[in-house]
Amino acid sequence: MAQVTVIIAGQTYRIACADGEEAHVERLAASYAARIEEMRGAFGAIDDLRLHVMAAMSQADELHEAKRRLAVAEAELTRLRAGGSSGDERLHSVEAQLAEGLHRAAERIEQLARSLNAPVRAEE
């Protein structure tokens, strides 16, 4: 298991992570540290624990909103896929109706051709 050293709000932390995840953990820590500094700039001098809680809650809120939007998008995708299936069924139905119509038209054309090719009877 790998370990990464990160600095958040002036404090150094050693964090264990899976091998190959070091850069990801460093990016997460940098994002969190940036959020703390952003909030420190916005709210001024407040105690570090409160600042950490506010930063964590802010990021949790963003995650919650992203999950909500993802759920909405997944529901819309499911709806569109379901609509696509009924569209496919409708397309097959229309194709079958067209094929039947063409078949009937071909039969009429054949009957007409037979009647035109029939020998003409001499008038009695």
C-alpha cells in the first residue's frame, strides 16, 4: 500500500492509498486545501475546525448535487431508451402495413395485366 504526504491548511498529513492512486489522492487533497483557502478568504478569521467542517460540507453539497443531476440524466436516458423501443415497434408496424399495401397493389397490377393480355373475343 502506498502513502502520500499532503498539506492542508498548513498541516502535513500522511495518507495511505492503493498503489497507483497517489496522484489522485494528491489532487483530492489539493482541491480540499483550495476550498479551505477560498472559504478562509470569504469568511475571514474563524477557527480551523469550523473552516474544515464548512469546506467538507461545501464539497459534500457539490457531490450531492452532482449525484442528483446524474440520477435525473439516467432517468431521462431510460425514458428515451424506452421511447426508442416503442418507436422501433411502431416502425415495424408501419413497415408491415407498407409491405401489405405493396403486396395488394402488386396483385391488382397482375390482375390488370392478365385482363389486358386476355384474348379479345370477336363479337357474335
